[in-house]
Amino acid sequence: MEWSLAEDDALAYSPLFLPNFRPFPMRVYLTGFMASGKSTVGPEAAARLGQPFLDLDRLITAHAGRSIPALFAEEGEARFRELERDLLRRTATTDDLVVALGGGALVDDANRAFAKEHGLVLYLEAPVDTLLGRVTGDDTRRPLLEDDTGTRLPRDEQRTRIEAMLDERRPAYEAAHHTLDADRPVEEVVGRIVEVVTAQAEPA
């Protein structure tokens, strides 16, 4: 299947319509646990950098033709991860963009190596209490925090599961080029992303 960023509705911003357009020549991959803020700060950081923004989970749903919970239920996590691997690699066809990765994308060794080779990987780190507060404070369906019937787990069980998954994934997250504190106001996190990217992109 042929694909290009310009054709996909997962793009939130186009640099062609941004004032004071000055793109930074770099792919930026945002990683972190669910609810760490990747899809919230990503578009704003991309706009300030003059780059397109891509949400990999949204791209997966566009290609699968169904929501992520439906994809999990009908074809299983293995199919989701297969699409995730394929679409992550297609991001290398575009030189400059900000990509919000799914929370488990870089647990895969090959995905992690790919992202680190082809871009700047930033880990948005937040404590368990913050993550739990965010996931319980919205209506977004999160299959990894549901039981086999698709019902959201009780809060204490969600905490236990978040702690276990975070412990498992932490080494993958900490392999990022930079770790940023995501337990901050959105504008502060965006500013920090822009600061790190511009420092990396500009000549010494």
C-alpha cells in the first residue's frame, strides 16, 4: 500500500500554513506511557517547530478502518503491533515531523532501534499517580486497562496494572535520547520539547 503523509488525515498541522515558518530538519518521536501527554503536547510542539504532527495510533485506526479497542477485540494485540511496526517504518519517508508513538511501540527492540536511528526520541515521563488521574479522568477506551468483557477495571486494579506495565516498559522508555518531565503544565512541556529539538538541530 502506497502512503504519504500529505494524504493522511492523521496530520494535525501543516507547516505551510504556520506563521514564521522555520522547519527544523529532524524527525521527533515522542514516547511514554498512556496518558503521558504525547498526543496533547505533540501538536503544539510541532506547530512551534514548523513541522507536521502525526499520531501513530490515529494512523493505525485509519488504516485498520476501526478503533483500537475494536482492533484488539477482533484481531488481537498481535495484529495491532504488526500495523504499528509497519506504519512506524513509513514515517522514515518524511524528513521532518513530530510523531506521537503508542505507549508500547518502543517495547519492541526493532521499533526502538528504528526510532533512535531515524530520529530524536523523547521520553515523556510522569508518575503513576498522574497517569492514573489522567486515565480515570477521561472517557477514552484503553484496552490494556479493561477486563476480558471490555469493562474498565476498578481504580485500584488500574493502578496495579499501570505500575506493572510501567515497570516492564521503563527500560525501553529510558533508552530514549532525552527524558522530559511530563508532570508539568502543557505549555512547559511543549517549551521543553522545542528547546531540546532546536538545540539538537542547530549547529554547535
